[in-house]
Amino acid sequence: MAVVWIIALWLATPAFAAAPGEIPPFRKPKPDESDAFFASKHIPHLKIEIGPKEVEQLNRANREYVRCTVREDDKFVYDFVGVHLKGAAGSFRGLGDKPALSLNFDKFRDNQKFHGLDKLHLNNSVQDGTFMHESISRSLFLDAGVPVGRASHARVTLNGRDLGLYVLVEGFDSTFLKRHFKDPAGNFYDGGFCQDLDAQKKETSNNKVQGQPDLKAVWAAAQEPDLTKRYQRLQQVLDVDRFYTFVALELMISHWDGYVRNRNNYRLFVPKETGKLIFMPSGMDQVLGDPNFDLWGMGGHVATQLMNTPEGKKAYRERVTWLCQNVFKPEVLHARVDEMAEKLKPINAQHYSGVAADLKRRLTARSQVIARQVGVATVPAAPRKPIALNKAEQWEQRSEGGNPQFTTPTSNGKKSLQIRANGETIASWRATLPLEPGPWRLEAVSRTQGVASGDNMGAGVRISGATRNTGLNGNTEWKKIEFDFDANGGDVAIVCELRASKGDVWFELDSMRVVPR
């Protein structure tokens, strides 16, 4: 019983002393029904129905809630859900386009929830073609003890129009605060569009704070000219431990449109139990674009002023180093990216496999730059592994001339991809796969019978866009053939082809693979 009491006391404690640079063990989010939803590999289909009168209201005032009905997978129906349009300069789209939407399930019906959530956002992701940036970024902040809404995905139909894939994001509201804080009754603010703490903030909690003195106290502390006193004053009104992590991770993910660089896309909360301001990130669709993003350049005034103190500068560098070694770990992030790509397979398997390969490449490149900037051992790139292409369903037929015949015969228990030329023929079996950047070799075992080609190209393997120098002609026994190439990252089309006027070629499926050189 004593052990249980000690654990409960630890979870209820905001923070205690940690090693230099290490993240203090903040109170963990309270488990609830929403955990299973965000852990699920299922992508829900949300059919949103907005009546004609409500459509007119939205067209007049698109940020004001109107009633709608939401159907989930044609199994669950939510009536009297609040909906309005969302988005800023780059992401906003009108109702007749692919709008970003906010849904509030208990706006017009008390206690109605969606898998434990009161509020969620459906982001159109028009500025993030990966549909993965939000999820991967938010997971980093949560790992590091900075409260932020979780992200998943949904298919959306609006008044009968299939709008395709959306990023589903947990909303900032009282339910969110209850998950992360022992007492959610503190002051909660929206940071506003490209505004620092000296601007009046929109209050997003039920508390109405006359004059917003808690924010003014942080701003005044940051203005203190004496560097020693500034650091001391900021410690009294700002959750400095979380703030180091918040600043570091925004810059580590190259978040140019967050608070630290652009004074944008952030929320603020002042818990009653501590009275210290906490910054929370938002709008992380445009991240990981520049692998050389500077870890020290800051635009947000509070970040700049804290890091200008000797104590703040030292503690910040220690925090970045610790995060680099313990949180921003390519192998962990790669696994999360692969998990998302697997989840998105039903939408478009080939596309999201390529997206995943590119995102993993960017995460590795960024981690290596961060390591160099803080002077720690360079994070090695994940080793490239051979990739098998031994499933018939991976391959598609293509004819570019003549009247070829394609078959997949089995001989001696081994299946092959076969092409027969009938007259001048250019034909191929093709498979597309995502590849990490670097040198690769395509390998296959093949044989031919009666292949005749005037230019001696005959049968062979290559990648799309490249040219073979040799080929198999006439009658050949089973033999290994290879093609070397360099990949830049992303999708590569593998080609097994026949260029001939007559003859047959077989490519043994079990032998087909791409290996690193």
C-alpha cells in the first residue's frame, strides 16, 4: 500500500530535480478512452452533414459554430455537433473547397464525446503532403513532457463530397487539460497570429482574467536588464524546465512558424498549483524542411531573453544535447513513421511508402546536423537492408510496343515472371519501392529461349529512367544478372524487360531483390 501511495504522489508532482540537461519527470497524462482511439491502426470515415441554413451561416461567419451531424464508419451517429472552419493564411480553404474544420461534440449537446474527446480538429494538410509531420512532431513533445494534442488521421465526406484524407488533431480544451494537469482550472490562452506576450490574448478557458497579469509578469521579467535578476525573475513566473524543452524541440524539428522563430502557433497555460506559465506548440505541418536549421536563432522575446542569460544559455545547450541523445532518436522515429505508413496503406500504399522513406531520410539528416551543432557524436544513419521483390502482386505489366504475352509460370516449384515477344516488342514487368539515398544493386536470376534482338539489348534488368548496356540473347541457362544505380531517396521503379523481335525470357521471382552496395 505504501508503494502505491509513493507512486501516486510522484505522478501528482509537477517536477523535481534532474541531472543537468535532463528532462524532469513531469506528471504523466491521465489515461482515458481516447488512448485506444489514437493507438488504433484504423482510419475512421467521418461523414459530416451540414444543413442548408447552417451552410449559409458558415458562409457569413466561418469561425462561428453551427450544428451538424457526424456519422462515423456508418456505425455511430453524433447529432448536434458544433462545427466551424479553421486555418490561417496558408491553410484556410472555403466550404466549397477542402476546408479545415473544428468539431465540438458537446457544444450543443451536453457530455457528448467522440472516443473520450470533446473537441477535435480536421486539418486539410494542404501545406503538408506527407500527412505525417503533425503526428511525428507531437510525439516528440509528449515524450519530453510538454503537453500537446495528439494526432491521427480520418477520411472525411462533407455533404456527400468525398474530401479524402485529413489529419485529425486533439483539441485544446478542458478535457485536454484534465489529462495533463492535476488541476485544470488555470488560465488558458491562444497565442494569436504572429504575436508575442505583450499582445492581448484570447482566453480559451472559462476563466476571464482581467488584464492578464500572469502574462504581463513573464513579459516584465524578460525585460529585466540585470541578467542575474532576469533569470531569477523568470524562474518565478515561467515553467523554465518545460520551456527549455519547448524551445529546443521547436528548433530541432525546424519549426519556423512556431513561437520560438515566428511568435506563432502556440498556446499558454498557467496552472493554479504552480502559477508558472507553460508554452505548448501547435500547427506543426511545415516542419523538417531544412536539415541545417539553426538551433540558436530565436525570434520569440521570452526565448531570446532567457537564453541571453549565462544560466539560461548553459541550461539550454545541456537540454538540446540531452534531447538529441535520448528523445530525437532516428531509430525510434523511423519506427513511428513506418507504423504510420502501414496505417495509410489502404489510402495509397505506394505513395505513403515513398513518403515514409523521404521523411526518415530527413529525420536522419536533421539528427546528424543537431549532433554536430551541439558537439556530440554524430548519429549514424540506420543501416540499409536488402529488399526482396519476390511477390507476384508487387509486379505490373507494361507494353510499349508489339503484342507481348505475360505469364507467371511455376517450374520446379519456383515461380517466374515471363515475357514472350511476338514481333518487335518492348515489354516489361515493373515494381515500385521506396529506397533510402545511396548506391544500390538490382539482382535477378534469368534465362532466355530464342531471343532475337537487332540491337543486342534483349532481356535484362534496370531502373526506370536508366539504360542497360548489355542484355541476354539467344538461349541461356539460368544466370545471375545485375544492374548498379544510385538512389536519391523516394520511389524507384524496378524494370525487368524484353526488347526483341521474338523469344521468351523468365525472371525467377525468389531471386529478385535490391541490395545496398
